[in-house]
Amino acid sequence: MRNRQATQLLSELSHGGRRAAVFPPSDVPEWPIEDLLPPEALSAAPPALPELAEPDVVRHFVNLSTLNMSVDTHFYPLGSCTMKYNPKRHERLSRLPGIVDVHPHQSAQNIQGLLELLYEMQEMLAEISGLPGVSLQPAAGAHGELTALYVAAAYFRAKGEHRTKVIFPASAHGTNPASAAMAGFECVELKETEDGFVDLEQLKLHVDDQTAVFMITNPNTLGLFERDIPEIARIVHAAGGLVYIDGANMNAIMGITRPGDFGGDMMHYNVHKTFTGPHGAGGPGSGPICVRDFLAEYLPGPVIRVRPGDDRRFELVTPTHSIGRVRSFFGNVGILVRGYCYLRTLGAAGVRAAAEHAILNANYLKELLSDVLPSAHGEHCLHEFVASAAGLAKERGINAMDIAKRLLDYGFHPPTVYFPLVVPHAMMFEPTETESKATLDAFSEAIHQIVQEETETLRSAPLTLSVSRPEEVNATRKPVLTWTACTKE
């Protein structure tokens, strides 16, 4: 019962003279616009914007929203994305007037309640990571990476050391080398061992007195805990470098082990992933960073601290050697509040239980699919696993994208495909702890049915959606980033 008329382009729905609101006559003196703006700022004619009544606008966007997949409507096993359910209780709490009505320019004296909440969030993130210095400013995970690398650069400058290299494994998230390059470092990629771990011999070959940071995701993007992480940290530290832990996969280890305990010097969290902030459509995000005590004085400022001599009052302090702001005010507060509610709801035992259930769900799904999509590495995994459709591609000409597209017809969002690049025909599944056994069973059954279907059916999938297969290569390489108003003849 889709309303196809309402989902036309707004310019197609437009009719001259329609209004969503009619304003009363002005009751103050009017000034000619020419007296208020310079000529170069004035347009010869009004912009060709759509003219619509309020019901037109509401129906348009509500109907478009029903075409989207979301965590609220579908199982969303995107590997490395941690698409867990976002509790609605946290949504309500994050919208309390004392939070959403705070003006960003209010003085610290007038927002003590919010500062106390954010201070407690800092402390919880420090405890979970084992790293005491915390900045809440970064707006997303990649932003956290970049910020931490700026902190590392400032630390080495203060020591009078000119270090140029950032090293990372081949399975790293693409943001790792991107952040390193943006921070001005040379990027060095390491090959991995056949079983998917960091190759220690390769690491020893590249680590030297020019090494600033070794960036590693642990668990890695294959869903495996880096078994040699203590030795990796020893090698890097012996050369005077720092170890950065990409916290994208913290959902597997929170409450079980801590990056600071296995050698990490810096890390970022993805609060919008691990701690249930909604993060569809690319945002909003929150990527706080945690660092060792000797790096804390380089963090972005201000940070929130307890006022000396008064443990009930909080103040904003800029660290002595701060790299400066990386984000306005306190970061994405709405997402931080949701993460705070999540952690306070679960408590220490609940955080660990969430990680354990995420591991259980991933291993259960991995076993269900093992006969048709075998895992690329390891008998067991942590929170996610990477399967390979290489066998199906060789035997039947079915690739990972065919299966992913067909899953849409069955009402499931597909997993991440073709990442990490070290696995041919990769399909990365991350079910998270919030999914039930019944959902995982239904998902497995759908995949088993799909791989039995005719090859041509799969190559044409999806069959039930308004858009089937857009030209993805050109959409990436030649994106159309401008908007042009459409006018009817």
C-alpha cells in the first residue's frame, strides 16, 4: 500500500501558491532589503523552491522513511558497524529539558548538572579502557583517530623527536591510513600472517626510530583477538613509539579486558556504536579518545575536572600543552548522554555480559552458516566473523554482492561485503548482542534458501525494490554532489 504519489520529487509535487504556513503582517517597520545587504549578495529573482502544503511535506518524508531499513525495522548485521538496538528509554532521557535546552554559551557555574554527567562519562570511559586521560570532543571514530594522532605528534614534538611513520595491518579500517595521512604521517601497511594476525617479523622489519604510532584494531576486522598484542606493544614501545587501539570493536571486549592493560597508549570509542547511539545515515557520532597519563596534557581542551577542594563542583580546564579544540563545546552531547544512560543501565557486570552475548551470537551464526559460507579464519570468533563466498563464486558464479542484494528481498539488511580486502568475496557478519536466537535462525534460513536459487535470479536481485542495482562504481568515482532546482515547463 505504498503511496507512490507522495514520494515523487518535491519539485514534481510543487504547485504555485501552496503554503505550509501563512505569516501575519509585520507589526514592526520594514526596511528595504537593498538597504540591508550589499548588491552582490542579492539575487535577481527568488530561488525556485518547491511550493507545498504541510500535508504534502509530511506525507513525502514519512513515506520515504518507510522505504528505509533501520535497526528498528530490520535485522542489520553489518560487520564492523555494531548496529545494535537503540533503547527508546535512552532517547527520552537524552531529550530532557535540562539537557536539550542548555545553551552552549552558558557558564560552567550554570550547567553543573550536565558537567557532572559528562564528567562521570569521562570516568566510565577511562575505567573501561584502562587509560585515564579522556577527551569527549571528537565527533566520530575517524575524528577520534585524527585527534589522537595530533596528540601523538604534539607529544613527540615536545620531546624534540621528529617521527614520521604510522604503521597499520592490511586489515585495518580505511580510516586508519586516512587519519595518519591527514595528520602528516607516512603510512606503512603490514602484510598479515595466513591465519589473519599481525606478522611479528614484518613488524620488526618496519619499526624503527622514525615510528610514531602503530595503529591496530583489537579484536581485528576478522573478528579475532590479536594473540600477540603484548609482544606487539613491547616491540613498538622499545623503539619509542606509541600503540593506538582502534576501538571500533570494543563491543567484543568491554568489561572483559582493557586496551590499557594489553599495551595500548591511545584509543577511541565509537559511542554511537558500542553504547547504542543511533547512527544510521552517517551520523550523528561520538568518538571520545582515551590516553595514558603522560599524554593527557596534550588532549583537546577544555576537559571537565572536579574543582579542587570541592568534589561537588565541576570546572572546565584546558590541559597545559593542549592541541586546542577539535570540536565546538563538549562534542556531540546527545550521543554522549545516550551512551551514559546505556552504561549506567548495565553497570559493570552488564557491560561484560553484553560483550559475552555479542560473542555468543556471532559464533552461533557463524556455525549456522558454515556449510554454505565458511569462515575465512579461525574455528571461533569474537563479536563478528568474515565468511567467504569464493566457493559459491567458483562453483555457481554467485558472488557476495548477489547474496547481499537478494537478502533485501527477504527483509534483511545484508552484511558488509568485500571488506576486509584480505579475504576474497568477503562477507562480514556482526549480529550484536541485542538479536534473538529466532532472528538469527530466520536469517540463516534465508541465506540457505538464497544459495539454492537460480543464478540468474540472484544476479538480478533485488527484485522487490524500486531501485535494483545502481551503477555503484560511477556513483563512487563520479558522484553528483550538486542540486539543481527542477521547474515545470
